[in-house]
Amino acid sequence: MSILVLSEHDNQSLKDATLAAVSAATALAGFAGGEVHVLVAGKGCAGVADEAAKIEGVSKVLLADDAAYEAALAENVAPLVAGLMANYDALVSPATSRGKNISPRVAALIDVAQISDILSVEAADTFTRPIYAGNAIATVKTSDAKKVITVRGTAFQKAAATGGSASVEAVSGAGDAGLSTFKGAELTVSARPELTSAKIIVSGGRALGSGEKFTEVIEPLADKLGAGVGASRAAVDAGYVPNDYQVGQTGKIVAPELYVAVGISGAIQHLAGMKDSKIIVAINKDEEAPIFQVADFGLVGDLFQVVPELTSKL
């Protein structure tokens, strides 16, 4: 079984989500044999291809270097991938915004049903995935000859970024489909770790009351811990912090070594995004808050007193 992994990158470096996707592809190849190849589609991304070639378990890297793929527009990348699928039995993509945008289009183009957000590979045609906001795990089996799969990155160990020696081969596609145009991007620049790769995350909820209080209470603790900063959907909707801070089913799925939830009650959609964290610490004045049901350590108290005191002790 030959498997193609759609890489996640910014034309400069590879994202960690790719390593988790490679692990899933390697597990799939282990059931049916075959090789794992990685597609790097972008502009001026030869360095990314060289980086991908070093991933353990990857035997070939396909490099599609074209201005049409610079912004990873799904309308351009999906036809490229669909064309390459003639030589592959499965496409594995990270379940990121990019993967969720491109993979369904590929599945439609090759007329198969996508298998989304898998948690494990049980056999060459059998996988598990979360349903009902992660409250149940479904085992799904496909009869499609070709498989299109997205991978929940937090469910798989990241493949080793070094140790491989894959070859790099140039490929080409149809280029610009003329269906969409990239105008620009406004990206948040932060010295803190990116949420999806942070080992420690401190998240705040609506109980903080305002953006000013969020900054005053959460950020000093995050700075002391060297942590990424997250937030509940309620805090984001209230305008305390930008959308890219949101953790949850409709935000970012994270599984850090330590997750500190401050003033977060624990709505189902939030729990779905962080309950796989290794250690969960909850700080809330409501002892009946659902967050305490998944927390390893819970502290009932006024966050405006407790968190500054905790920060001062670090």
C-alpha cells in the first residue's frame, strides 16, 4: 500500500502536524506494506522538501514548486493531489485548517468517502474517530479502494524529524485553476509557543470578565511557565482575545503535557479540544463546574486571588 502524506508548512519550515500524519501513515503501511511518501506543495519550498526527506519512515518526497501553490489554495492544490492519487492507495492529511480544506475536495474528485479526524489505525481499512464531541469513539471500516484520511495530530506520536534519507522528486500539476485568489493574511505574531505544539497551555474563560483582566491574570502565569495562551469559545466570543486563541471542537485541538484551565466551566465543545492533555489543572470558584470531572487537580477559589498568588510562587 503506497501512502501519500500532505505536508503542512509555511514555505519555510515543516509544521509538527506533518510528523503526526507521517506516524499515522506509517501505522497504516504497517498493516498492508508499502511506502510512505510526502507531498510538499508550495513556492520556494525546496528547503521544506529537504526537511521532509529527513523524517524517519519517509521513503520519497514529492516537490511541487509553483506560484499557484504558494498560499495552499485548496482549489489549486486539490487537483494536484487528485492527479497524484492514481499512484497511491491512500492520502493522509493533518486535520488542520489546510487539511480539512483540501482533503474533502480530493475525496470528491476521486469519488470516495473521506474518513475524518482519525484517532487510531486498527487495520488497513479500519479506523477509530471521535463522535458526539468526543464523548463516543466510533470504529469505521471503508470499502473504498482508495482512502482519504485526516488525522487528529494529538492522537499520534510525532515521527522522528531526523534519521530518514528520502529522495526528493519534482512533480507538477495543472497550476492555477483560476477559481480563487489569495489577497493577504493578517497573522498574530507571538513569542509564546504555538498552541498546537506547546507543552504547557494556560487557558482563560469568560469568568475573567474582560480582555484587560485576561491579560492581567493569564499572561503573567503563562510567562512564568513558558506556556502557550488559550481561551474558551465564550472568552473569544466576548472579545477578550483573538480567534486563534480558541481551544475546543470549533477551535484548536490540543494535548499538552500540562493544561491549566482558569475560569473555564468546561462546556462539551471545550472539553473535546483539551481532554487528552496529560495533566489538567482547573481553577474555578464553582465546585460543580464540569471541568472538574476531567481535571487531575482542581482548585476551588476566586481566580483573581488564586492565580496571582500562584504566579508569585513560581
